Amino acid sequence: MSWRSTRLAILVRDLGRILGINQWIAGWLNSRGHYEERYEQMFCSSLQSGDIVWDVGANVGHYVGKFSECVGDQGQVFAFEPSSSNFAQLVAACQGLCNVHLRQRFRESRRSTCICARH
């Protein structure tokens, strides 16, 4: 288990959302330069033309455009975002990306399993 999925980390994230400070923290981190760059490089280096990507919790679409570019016209990106406000921004950010499929889903109150296979 990653430290990001511990109960304390989830509680702190939820508290940040309630207090409205997550947006401020994200802006501060991004203003300090290339915070996301290493993640973008890591993700894109593992993708190739024709791949299929699932971005579960796509937020406002920061990575969706990058994934779309990495997998090219032969690939597909499925972006899932449960938040209505984030989903509206995601739709706007993905205008013109023909290989991107958006879904406002994955808000579950029960435990479930998803099996994925690579063919």
C-alpha cells in the first residue's frame, strides 16, 4: 500500500478539499516549476502508439491530453471523473481529441473488482 492511500492521507486530502486549500497548494507547487514533468515523462515513456489508457480520476484533464498524444490516432484514452465541476473542465480540455472517451463515473460506495487484461 502506498502512503497516498493510507487513511491519514485520505483524511488530509478530504480536509483540504473541504477547506478549499487544495487548489492553492496545487498552484503553489506548479508555480515552483516542473512539478509534474517527471510524472509526465514516466507515463509517456511507458506508452506507445496504439495503446489504450484508462485515466481513472482524470480530474480536469491534465494528463488526458498527454496520454492522447502518446498513444496517437491508433490508441484510445478513457477518462473517468466523478466530480461534476471537474468533469465540466475535463470536457472543455478535451475538445478536439478524437481518441479520448469521457465518462462521469466511478463513484462507488461499495467495494468492487475490475479485471483488466492486455491482449
